[in-house]
Amino acid sequence: MDHSAYADKDPAYFRHRRTEIAPLLPAGPGQPLGRVLELGCGSGATMAWLRTTYGVTHATGIELVPASAAAARATFDDVIAGSVEDPAILQDMPEFDLILALDVLEHLADPAATVGRMRRLLRAGGACIVSLPNVGHYTVALPLLATGRWRYADEGILDATHLRFFDAPGARALLEDAGLAVDRVEDVSRIGFLTFPPFTLSRRLRWYGVRAAQMLLPRHLHVYQFLMRGRRGDGPDA
């Protein structure tokens, strides 16, 4: 993978803090997460949050874009500048208690191979948290239905750097086919009309708006991202 594909990205693209993964973390606030590996760590915003709120004994990051990797070194114990698809990068690493792959796998030519290497790096009982965009979201499905077309963009589900696309069964199978047991899935809904008044002015009204939309719309139309936690079993062959 060539980092030049990301040369025109806004720097904010690499600074997202993914606090929505909190329900999937295997430890609560103030409790230790242990050794953590983050694939595609960007500038380190998510790890900075984790280190402030949770116990991270050692943090390793892998980041393709050199400028972001350099920025991430202020947060991580170790940062490797390179592609997560390079087998040599993951080959000699120690085991980790937690591995994060947040909106990374869809950028890869062979995400299944990378998930397989992730699994081998997890200690017995360790967890990985994966975030994948849902290609069935209404912002993709409805224009495709109405016009027969989709258009790539600078970011979002149809990010021009995305090489793979996932629906709910495909996202789950990506982890399970690698031998990971998916024990928790969280949907991230994104519904456009809820970003306007009066829903932005009232938390309660927004809550009801979200619940109504989730009841009326099929799941695949309102879910924007799948957040999944996979675990490596405790057995010797797990």
C-alpha cells in the first residue's frame, strides 16, 4: 500500500478520537487494558483518550502516513511507520491484550489476511475491536436505487481509498473466518434529519427520533458503522 493515496487528505482525517468504542472495551474506566496495538493509529487521538481514561501498560501503533506516524509518537510507546498489510511488520511482535482496527480494514487489499495475523498476535482470551462502514446505509443504497450510481468521496462510506465494502454478515464473517469469536456488536446509526433542529435542541427529542427511525427503517439502512469485538479462545489451538 502506498501512502501517497492519502496525500490530499485533510489532516483532521487522521485525528478522529473513537470514544464510541467504550462499550466494547474489555475493561472499565480506571481498569487496565494491558498491552494495546492499534492498526492505522493516525495521529494518536484515540490512544491519547484511552491512556487518559484507562490503564494501558504499553501502546504500539502502526500508521501508513509518515506525518501522522510522527505525531503519534507523542502518545505511543512504539510507532511503526508502514502498512499493516506488510507481514514483516506484524511477524515478530509480542502478544497483545487488545488490538484496535478502527476504519482500517476496508482500506486493505486483503483484510482477511490482516485479521488472521491480528488473531495470532492476541494472547489467549485477548480481544480485538473492529470498526467497519456499512455499504447498505441509506446514503449509499438510496442513490444507487434511484439513479443506479454511486460516487466516491474524500471520506465516508464511499471514501476513494476504500478497497473493500461490507454488509452486516460480511463484517461478522471477516472476524469469525479468522477464528475469532464475536461476542459483542454495536451499531452506530447515522440519520441525516436528526442533525437539524428541533432534534439538535432537545436530547430527549433526539432520543425519540433515533428510536423511531430505528423502528421504521430496516437496520441496514440506518446503521452507518459496525463496531464488533472478537475474542481469541483460551485453548491451545484457539
